Amino acid sequence: SAQALILAPTRELAEQIDVVLRQLTAFTPQIRSVCLIGGVNMQRQLRDLQRPKQIIVATPGRLMDHVRRRTIKLNNVKFLVMDEGDRMLDMGFLPDIKQIIQLLPEQRQNLMFSATFSEDIKKLANKILNKPVLIEVAKQNSVSELITHVVHPVESIRKQELLICLIQQQNLQQVLVFTRTKQGADRLAQQLIRNGISSAAIHGDRNQLQRTQALDDFKRGLIRILVATDV
């Protein structure tokens, strides 16, 4: 059974981690990983689990599906990694995480990564980590110095118009736009396309194939604008 478990809050992040793992273990065939996420055929994942896997990458919800089916064992896990701990809390995964931890051996190494270090994250860390060492790559909750902030005061009804103007005037080629709602993401992507700007929307109502295809097209430069909720 697996020796390492990596938890991620979203399917996309779990897939990214799995891709990197496969690259790192390309020349060590004795180390295999499996990615367990929602939106992917369960039977395919069951087939993948039939072969020994040393590393499991999973979203909490799908991992619990396998736990309930008794298709996975976590009793030999020596390393637990939680990526984007703050997002785990935001997305309500704490109950699943608590159940998963109860299935793991008490003797293990825990690592938690978080973009922010709020009081909630501190509480979570204190619950699951034993005398943790805090490593900060920047001051708490600080913003990267490589990011330039610009604010454009504008009426709500003219936000789309302003965005289109900025994209066209500055000839922006790779833009990530966040919206509050799924419907807003779809409407904005459609409006951009009507203005001759290649775009795609990504959110929780899109199936996994659509989400993966949109991300791939964006990375390859086939679309200029990716409109997303906080998926």
C-alpha cells in the first residue's frame, strides 16, 4: 500500500502534482503514483489501484469515496502532504481531512503548505502536526514583489467594456480573469468571443474533460483569456 499521501483541494492542482511526480519518477519505475479525483471514471481509478502505488495524489472527496468502498488502504502511509491548506478550509474539507487522518498511522511525517497563515490555518496545523517547524518563503500574507497592482475605478455595467478595451489596447495575450459566479464566467467568456478575443470559461459546472481542455488550450496559447471562478 501507499507510503505517501498528497491531498489537494482541487482536481486541477491534484493533476498538476501528479504530472510533476510522473516526471520526477520517470527513471524509477519502482515508484508509481496514482491520481484520485472527482469527474474521472471510478472504474478506471479502480483499475489503476490494482497495481501497487507508492504515492497517492487525491482530492479529499474522491479519496473518501475510495475509503468507503474499501478500495484503498492508508495504514502504511509514512508521509502526509496537504497542499494549499487555506483552500482546504475555505472549501469545507476539514471533516474529510479529520476522517482521513484517523485512518493513517500515528507515526508519520506531516507537511502542510499554505499561501496564507490565518488563525484557522494555525488551529489546523496545531491539530494535525506534532511540534511543527514553520518555514516562510516570504513575510506572512505578503504579496510577491513581482506583481504590479493597478486599480481601475469603473461602474459595474461597464466592467466588461473596460476589460475588452484593456486587452485590445495592450494586446494582452495570456490573461486570467476571475469572476464571482459560474454564470458570470460564462457570460464574460461569451462576450469576449463576440469581440473577437479567444476565450474559455472554467468552473465547477464544467466536466473534467472541458476543464482540462480549457487549461491546456490556455497554456498552449490557443486561447488568450481564461475566465474562471476560484475553482
